[in-house]
Amino acid sequence: MPSLPTPAASTADLQSVLDRHGADPHALVQILRELQALQGWLPRDSLGQVAAALGLTLAQVEGVAGFYRFFHTRPVGAYRVLFSDNVTDRMLGSQALMADLCRRLGVSPGRVGDDGLVSVDRSSCTGLGDQGPALLINHHHVVTRLDATRVAQMAGLIRTRVPVPQWPAEWFEVQDNIRRADVLLGEAAVPGTALAAALARGADAMLAEVKRSNLRGRGGAGFATGLKWELCRNASGAEHVVVCNADEGEPGTFKDRVLLSRRADAVFEGMTIAAHVIGARRGLVYLRGEYRSLLEPLLAVLQRRRDTQLLGRAILGRDGFDFDIAIHVGAGAYVCGEESALIESLEGKRGTPRIRPPFPVEHGYLGHPTIVNNVETFCAATHVALQGGAWWAGIGTPQSTGTKIHSVSGDCERPGLYEYPFGTRIGRILEDCGAQDTQAVQVGGPSGVCLSAFEFGRRIAFEDVPTAGAFMVFNRSRDMFEVARGFAHFFAHESCGFCTPCRVGTALVVKRLDKLADGHGSRHDIDVLFELDKLMHTATHCGLGGAACNPLRDTILKFRPAYEQRLKSLYFEPGFNLDAELSIARRMTGRDDAGAHLENLT
């Protein structure tokens, strides 16, 4: 039976966690994560002990603990159930399933049961859009393909306090769902072969091959990989660092989860090749908190690579080539997908994006020149080392070379991963995944672009439709207003709160959309939404705020009837009924006569 949360960890437990991380304040996020795993939550007394041990103030530690949604400074249930709340999960009935579980367990969403046994809440997309509805148990165990039967059984297992590892094994099955493989998802190379090829070329020639390939970052921005490596290599500094961004937080994206599960060697090999090029000795993987279940398998791959001289000292017998990789597990913050926010989190701080310049290639992790590349980018670099830059450049288009993996979910018969050369039509992907009567596709996640049926002839490419990997399909039964409203709630929830335009702007967008949804909309509200879009695109601190209105703008322009059918007036319409707001006062005074109602007053 799982134990209920204890008020504080023992001194021995705390010291063990601190010793494991060398009492390094830059490891604060990892220390808090491991401490919470021992005691269930993070009481103020424990945070004070951590602060004293690390030489930090209590305010600093509390600030970090309060920033990440997977850290709990108040008690939570011994069973912490988090339903994935992406739009594709909701399309599959996640909201009704969550309500059913809450009813069976006698708890309210976001609240802990009176006995402290269970709490049920929502989480942003868990990276399982191809096999939802999904949920997380205690941030570690993943349950896929939920239905009413599983929810009923789950309620019984929780009530009888059956340990989660003893639940039915098929509940935890996570499928790869590789529907179309090309270079990256095809046959895996023998570990070490690409690295040996890179060492045989030498650092200068290997950099030249990456530049010749015109490989661009696969995380969304599309910056030239070779140029990034060259800038970092040429930056002055006693140490250079390689960072892999595995914080796959964009809703609807799950390609990196499969690459980390099935192609971890290629990811780590790409990082090692990058280290050879830029002269790095240290590598860090920032693993998304929702992917905590991948930690032990990834650590095992790293150890195997050390045992075979593919990591550690004198890699492949080459004296002076020393490089190793550590894994940092995030704690639930979408904004940490932005590279400078990710670096702040790696340093044990709140994940607040930095002001740039300086850029990470000049001043990154702990002030060292740092390259930050996506999981898929490092996999691609491994293939460039193996086959050469000209070979890679011959795939795709001149401006968008190589292949791209798409995480396809939503209204289609065969959700999963589809890898195509750049330049592939949107319509081709829809045909292959079995989509029918499609009215829209959200490419690149909420921060990407929403395409209508008239645009399905466009092509996936940086020069046409760029993407970070998500490909969410919506048929004509879906309300695109509700899709955009769900994304607006996501951005408001995930804003780090650092800058006013984003913190307030995302909340105002939600307020206006909720007003339309409640039947109080007017043309004035749509005009205000356009003004908010302009403001946030030009005034926010980082890309999150700038992209927050993308789905709103696209759906208003392309699916305007979904908005206009909710308009009550072409002019200003109040968002609430003032007379109804006075109902409490009427009950308190015992009055309900004509004079107590505003509509009767002149």
C-alpha cells in the first residue's frame, strides 16, 4: 500500500539527496524532484533545510518550487492522478472520464480527498496523442488508451490501495506507432559507426559536412545547425557545453518520445559528434518531466556507451577526447522548451527566458558557450556523419534538407509517426493517415499554423509550412472556436508570468473567448482579440507570448462563422448580467419585489 505524504523528509533522506548532487545549488530542481519523490510534497520546513544546505535563501528555493507545476508545496494524494488535457484527449472523451473517476472516488478536480488518499487534476499534453486519452500517476507511471472500463477498475484499485506497479500491465503499454519510416526511423545504425566516421574526418571536416548538409534545427526555429556549432566553437571560453532539448512540450508532439525510446544511441551519438566539433567535455539532456518513465532506460543506454568507450574518457581510444552526458529531468513547464529558459532550469532556477543577446552559443550554461539542439536534430547529425553532408542535402528541398518526423493525431484512422522528406504535401499526409472529411490541420502545435482545406496542397518546408512536428487533424464535426479556446487556456496556464504583455494578455484572450462561449459576444470582442494579437506579437519577452494568439488569428480568419454564430450583438455586449449579480443581495435582504430588480428601474 502506498504511504500517505509525510510532513518532511528525514535528515538522512535529505542528506542522501544532497550528497548525490554534491550540494550544488545549480542542481536545485533535481534535488527538489528527488526530495518530493521521497515525501510526496515539499513542506516549507523541507524547503528551508534545502536552502540552508545549499547556501540559498528560503525565498529563492520557494520561488523555484512554486514555478514548476509538478512541484507541490501543499499536500497531494498518495495517488496523484493527472489527466492529459490536450485537445485530442478531449476529443476522445477525457473530460467525461475524469469526471467519472472523480465521482467514483468522491473527490473534486484539483482537491485532495479528505483521507489524503487521492487527488485528481489535469496536465498539459503528456506526449501520447496517438494513444489517448492518457494520464500520469504520481508523475512516473503512464496509463494509455483510457476508457470507462479502465476508469472504473482504476477507482477500485485506488480505493483498495493497490500499489501502482501491480495494476494491469497492459494499461502501461506505450506503443511506438511508427506508420511511415524513412532515414531517422528506419534501420538503426550500429552504435559508434557514425562517431568513428566523424573522428576519422576530424573536427574541421565534420563541421564542414554539417554545414554542407544544410541541416536546420528540428525544434521549430529552423536555425542552421552547422552555423550554430561554428559560432559556439569560435566563442571564447574555458569550457563548451552540448545540451539536448528533450522538453517536448508542444501539445500534439510525441516524436521525440519515440526517438528517445528507440533511437537513444543515435541521439547520444549526435551529441558526442557535436562535442567533438565544438570541443565540449560536458553534455546535458533536458528530459521533459512527463517523460520521467524514460529516465532509467536512458541511463542504461548511457552506461552501455561508457562501457564500450563511446562515452567518458578517451572515447574510442582517442586520448584527450573526454565527454560525458548527464540527464536533467524537468518538472512541468512548457516555457522551458525555449532554449534560454531551459538553461535557466538546468542551472536550478525558475525557467524564465533570458534577454538576448548574448545568445547561448556565447553565454549559455553557467556562462559557458553552449549549443542547444533538439532530439531529432542530433539524430539527423548522426546520419550526416555516417553518410555525408551532400547525401543529406540531396533529400528534401534546397532550403529544407533531409526528412521530418510528424506526430499525427486527432481525427484519422492511423495516428502515429510519419517520416517524410521535406517538401511533402499536407494532403499526402492526410491520405496516408486515413483522415476523412478534414476541415483543418494544426501543424506545429498551438504555436504553429492552422490550415484549412483550401491549403492542403501546401508543403511541409521551412519556406512554406514550417513545423516542430505536431500534426493534429480536425474533421468537420469539430468546432474550431472551441479548439482555439482550448489552446488559449493552455497558453494562459503556461505563461511564466515574467512579462506583463504575456501574463495579462493571455488572460485577457481567455476572458474574451470565454465571454463568447457564454453567449455574450459582440463584434467589439473580436476587434479586441485582434488588438491583443498585435500587442502580444510585438511586446512580449519571448516566443511563447508572441505565438499565443496564432491559433486565434488563424481560426478567426479561416473559420469566422464559428465565431460569428456566438455573437449576440454587433456592438458592445456586457460580459455579465448586473441584475443577476445582485441576486445574493436580494436573498440577504429578503427582497424580490419589482424595485429590487434593475430592469424595473428608470
